[in-house]
Amino acid sequence: MTAPSMNRTGEWTKAGTSVLFLCFFMHMIARGMSETIAVFLLPVTQDMNWSRTEFTTIYAVFMITHGVTAPLAGALSDRLGAGFVYKLALTILAGGFFLASQMEHLWQAQLGLGVMVGMAVSGLGMAVATGLISRWFRDNITLATSIAYAGVSVGMLSVAPLAQILIESQGWRETYFILALPPILVLPILFLLPWKQINGGTSGLEAATARHFLMPKHVLAQPTFWGLFMSFYATSVAIWTTALQVVAYLIEIGFSAITAATSFGVIGAMSIFGMLGTGFLADRFGRKLVVTCSFLTTILGVVMIWSLSAHPSTFMLFVSVVIFGLTMGSRGPVISSLVARLYPNMVGAVYGTVTIAFGLGAATGGILSGFLRDTTGGYDAVFMASIIACVLGLMPYWLLHTLAHGAWPSGKDASS
């Protein structure tokens, strides 16, 4: 066995794997609950008499808040520890869903589901997890971050169909109240965990993320940073322009509400394989090739979902959501691992700042999809916008050496 092989195997210790599961679980709670917004779109807009554009502003506020607060969450985790951030975020998440159960006006939804849930997802998401993972994994960091990212898939698969069942049996207000309970139940468990050991990392990696509280200004002058930012923004626009409308779209073209919600869950389920597969393949066959295939697969999935309006069938629906789902979130682990490789001394700060792009992209996709649906009366422009965003998201990997190869050119580093 070669030394590198031993290195790869040796990283999968019991402690490191446990930390990875913790990151996965926190991400699952955060994104599984927050992404139920697509399931609530029709019942809430019909009951509250809100337009699609008004409702999608909730998601826009959520993603902008998530993006803006992610750098702070990552920086606080580096300084005060992940335990502090996780506990605070769970408390805020429960409060946001409780407020949603009582809302009477749009601003209350924007505050609870937008601002509060957005802050909570920042604290429970990858801005914190990437810093933790980088202290326990180096050679396997892309695969490890892919596993943590897969929490969003399991969350969507489990929570979205459950939310639809609860909405049909209990009503949307009662469902929001029920969803506020899981974070409260998990919170006491976090007080029992050995946070000093969790934050410490494995030998040789423990100091990797502690040198910078906020991202140094010189990073803003680097094309590499803006390539990461642009790619994360565009991939977020591409996915959420389609994903946020897919449940309503499927219902409008003739599928049942539970079928539409389950399809949304299947998209999340398939993204598990996409995230893990992309992370595994990117480390072995190069990021440019794998990311290119990923974006092309997204385009194929969007086109197939689009074609369902002309040729609706359960079989084609299944194939469409499987293909689209395979690439949902698949670029995220690549981006987070690139940050860990290219900026090892400021992972939390840089990744948190790059996450602003994800938030802005999802907000753009949410507002744009609602606006295009309201103004055109259909979904053609929605799907076309998603395809264009895929092309823009791919470009940085073909233009920048650092993104294509995951390393600085010889003689340069993050301080250059």
C-alpha cells in the first residue's frame, strides 16, 4: 500500500466520522426544513391571497439573509466553536417556524421564514461544517464535504412529503407549528457533546481555520475568489429557478399534490448520489471535466421537466426528476473543497463570504421564477433562465487554472 493510500484510509477515524455525521445531521435539519417552502407555496398563497411574486420574496429574503450571515456564522465558529453556533441556530430555527404558524401579514412571513430561518441555516450549514471538516480531513476533503452536503438531500426527501401530508390533514399553520418542534428536541443533545475535542480536529490540522476572523481584503482582488463567487451564484440561480416552482408546475399540468411533493423529495434523494459521486469523481478525474458533465446533466434535467407539459407521464416524471436531482447541490461540495484547498488558513471566513453568492443566486432564482411565471402565465421563460444560468456557472472552470485544478500555479498562493 502506498503512503498516499494509507493517508486516505487513516483519515476515516471513529472521531472524524462522528464529526462528519454531526455536520451531515445539522445540515439535514436546516435544509430539510427550510426547503419545504416549495410545498407550502400553493396552500399559503391561496389562503392568504398572495401572488407568486409576493410569496417568492419570502424565499428571496431567506436566501439573502443566509448568504449575508454565512460569513459571520463561519467566523464565529472559528472563534467561539461550532457548538455555540449550532445551539444558537437551532433556537432561531424553531422561533422562525413558530412565527410562520401565527403569521397574518407578508412581513411576518419574511421575518420568520426569511430572516430567522436564513440566519439559522447559516449557523447549521456548510459555512460551519466546512471549517470543522477541514480540521479532520485533508486528502478526502471533497468526499467528506459531499457527505455533509448530502444532508440537504435526506432532509428534502423526508421533510417535504411529510409536510405535504401534514398540510392535507392538519392545515398549513399547524404544519409550521409541528416543524418548529424538532430543533427544540435536538437542542439538549448538543449540550452533552465533547465540543473541545470536536473543534480541536486531528493532529496537524487543528489550526487550519483559526488565523482569520473575517476574510482578508486582498482576497477580493483575486480572480479565483470571484470565479468561485460567480459559479456558486449561477449554479444557485440555475437550480432554484426551476426547483422553487416545480411542485406548483407539476400540479398545474395535471399531477396530484402528493405526487408533486414526492417528486420534490425524489429530487432531494437523488442529489445524495450526485453530491457523493461528484465529490468522488472530482478528486480523481479533475474538476473541469466533472463539473462540465454536471452542468450538462442539469440542463438535460431542466429540458425533460419542461417537456412534461407537452407529454405528461408518470414514467417521464420519474426520469426527469432523477436526472435533475442528480445535479442538485452537486457543485456545492466541489466549491467548498476548493475553498479548503486554496484558502486553508481562512476556510470559514472565505467560504462564508462565498456563500453570499449562493444566497443571492437562490434569491434571484426565486424572485425571477415567480416574476416570469406571473408575467408570462407559463413556465417556458422560467426553464430557459435556468439553462442560461448553467452556462454562466460553468465558465469559470474553463477560464481559471485554480478552479480547474484545485491548486495555485507554481510560486503563487492565497496571499498572492
